[in-house]
Amino acid sequence: MFYIYILFSHSSNLYYVGYSTDVDLGVRQHNESGQGTFTSKHRPWVLKGVFSCGEDRALAMRIEKFIKKQKSKSFIEALLSGVPLTGILAQLVRVPHVRD
């Protein structure tokens, strides 16, 4: 199963969107990876939301790219708030145990 995850950096007031089959590992890597990466400059990252998107890696990549291309904090915050999802995002299912 692939997941779209949303991280937030309080120190930089930024969101980061990624996809993975292991969200916990992804969060650890963003918080512990070496210097020189985008996410290393904005630590610590806090997991704000996880959405399951099925078994298709290509679909997970398309959804991640779609969200990133919006370049909008308000768009990501709307996703996190639970607005009805349409289009390519309609197949996302919020993973409940990660909600704030």
C-alpha cells in the first residue's frame, strides 16, 4: 500500500508532501538524513496527515506531484481539514490514527 504523507516544519512554517509504503520510516529519514537536502534545512518535521492511495506506485507519484504543483499552503491545509476531495485526489482515504 502506498501513502501520501504531509509533514510540517514549525521552525520554517512549511509543509512537505511525499509518498511512501512506510510512512514512519519516511518521517525518520526526513528528520535524520544527512545535511544538504531540502528537508534537512527545516527540521524537525511533524507528521500532519496520511492518506492511503492504493497499490499503484505511479498513481502515488502523480498525486504527490499534483499536490506539490499547487504550491499552496492553503491547498494543503484544506486537504488536512477534511474538505471533500475531487479529481485525482478523490481516491485518497485519510488514515484516521494520524489526525490531530
